[in-house]
Amino acid sequence: MPVSVTLKNGKVYVGVVQKITDPERSPAAFRLLPMLSGQRDESGRTVFVTDYSNVYEQLENMRETERKTIFGLSGDWEQYFEVVIRADEWVSATLFSAEVYARFNPGWKEALSQPAKS
């Protein structure tokens, strides 16, 4: 199940944990394959700005030779998108359900496809 992680700088990642380092060794960290990213606004609400699913789907549907030729990505291309998050940089972490999030934030998926406001 995906997790939502808020960092000290207000950045928010939602994704699937790929690997956790040994917590006894410093620095403790985990690798996350992001599905969504965004930030916390002034009121503390999460505002997502990037949805990685379309890119992942396109890469998944490409032949490996095509992926390698066009993007230089090997068969385990997901590793190039993983984010390493140190334990001392995150403020909160929780399981994430897009369905539950949508109940509290109707239209959030559609808002991701809108151009950024300047």
C-alpha cells in the first residue's frame, strides 16, 4: 500500500516503499518509488502537482530496447525514479488511499492536469 510522507521543507511524496536501510546504521533512510508529489500549502493542506502514473505506464508499455534507445533506461527503470528519504528529513508518514483522499478532496485528480497558476 502506498505511503504519504511529508518532509521538513513541506514537500510531500506518495509512493511505494522499495527498500529500507538498516535503522541501526546512520543515516537511516528508505527508498520510495513516487506516485504523486506536491507540497503543503500555508494552511497545511497537501497540494499535489505531479502524477507519475502516465510516465510509468508509457515506460512499462515500451519494449526494453526502445526504452534503452530513447531514454537510456534499463529493464529495472523504476530505480531511476526512486527517491531516497532520510529519516531525519521527514515530519510525518502514513498509509495513503487515493479513494479516501478523493472523498475529502473532490476533483483533486483533475486539478493535477491544470496548468500551474503563477
